[in-house]
Amino acid sequence: MPAGKTKAQPLETVPYVDLSRYAGTWYEIASYPQRFQRGCHCTTATYTLSVKGYVVVENRCRRDSTSGPVSFIRGKAFVEKNSGNARLKVQFFWPFRGRYWIIDLAPDYSYAVVGHPGREYLWILSRTPAMDPAVYARVVERIRQQGYDPARLVKTVQCP
């Protein structure tokens, strides 16, 4: 480990997620930029409970502008046992599964924060296309306390 670097504490998830309340559409408010989301605007994620026990994940965005063509991908999320539904493994391309950990969640399910235990990924999600600046500031402070670098966050341009 390089000098001056300390090992981050294990990433904590929320204790419990009611998947029926979590289901529905979320708007991406900010995220760590990822190659697979390059050029995305108006990004949303929609979760639907499957009768087969997994969660259907549908991610959408508009490419290159708020009026650009819609890009869409569908996948499946599987709950990790004994995680209170807060740790999922998302699969868009078989056989690869990525860790999707819910690390912050409003009591009324109005916002959520999704991360990765290696802190490589981070998404701040809201039920509405905009988030109150004071709520956003509190969320950012909590992710900082979880070992994420808030300077890496990029706000998502949502459709008007």
C-alpha cells in the first residue's frame, strides 16, 4: 500500500430494503463516471420485482444530449442472502455479475445511494429528476464518511 494511504473500512449497507418499496423508477442525480455511461443524459433506472424471485433492472439514458436517441439495457439483480435485501448482484451480460450495494436510503424511499464494496462505482438516485440541495449535501457528507471521494461525483443532466 502506498505511503500515506490507509485501507478503507468495509463498506456498510443499510440494514434492510423493502424491495416492493424500492421498485419503480429512479433518476440518477450524480455518479462516478463510468465508461458504459459515457455520453448519457436523462439517466433512469427502473426496478421491477419478478415472480421468479429476482429484480428486473432497466437502465435508460439519452445519448449525447437531452434530446438524443434513447439507449436501453435490461438485466437481472439477485439478492445476496442474509443482506436485508441491501446487497444485490446485477447481471447485464451472462455470466458476469456486479455488486450493487444500497448504502443509503431515505426512510420514505425518496432517494437511495448505490455503491460497490471496492468504491469503484457510486450512484445517487432520487424518485424525482432533481434533489433538494440540502438533502444532496447531507448525502454527499455520508458517502464521504463511507470512504468515497465526493470530488469524483459528476451531476447527471436530467431532461427538462
